[in-house]
Amino acid sequence: MGLIHVCLLNGSQVSLVLIDRSCGYLRFVDTVMKEFSFDPAKVAVTMKYVLNSDLPPITIKSDENVLSYMVLKDMSHDPAKYPIRIEVTTADIEKQPIALSIDVQSNEHGFH
């Protein structure tokens, strides 16, 4: 176990947090949500970082992606290198799927 400095960028907000090397994806997302006081019922976050300017941003979306990022950060020893860019998406409650119950009646030969 050990801690790694991670720089988080959310628009014009910048935050430096300590993340455990063995942190998983859900715990990482939870740290970001708490750091910027996001309500998980209202928003979702996407986390990305740039490895180098010749490549597109890399999205962190799994435990394996977090592990790769932690190994990269551990090698650099620079808190400002590979900052995580946070993209926030507002949850649209009106577009959530609606579950409908269906009343299926059966007769002696099956359903009708």
C-alpha cells in the first residue's frame, strides 16, 4: 500500500488528491465525486488523461485502467504530470427507462 498524488482538473477547478496505489475504479470515481462535491444521483463523471500530445486522451473506465494509470504515475513522481481531466454529464431523469408491468392471463391452452 502507498499513496500517489493525482492532479484532478474540472474546468477551471484544480485539485490535488492522494490516491491509494491499490485503488479500484469505483473508489477512484467516489474520490472525484467527493472532491468536487458532485451528487452521484445527478451527474456522472468521465476521467481522461493525455499520455503524450501525439495520442488521443485515454479514458479511465475500469479497474485495469486505474492500475495502468497508477503504475504510470508511480514511475513519474511528478504530481502535475498526467493530470486527470474530469468531464461531467448531467443525468437526465426524464430520459430514464420506464419499467411497465404487463398483466398476462393464461387459459387452459396457454396465454392469450
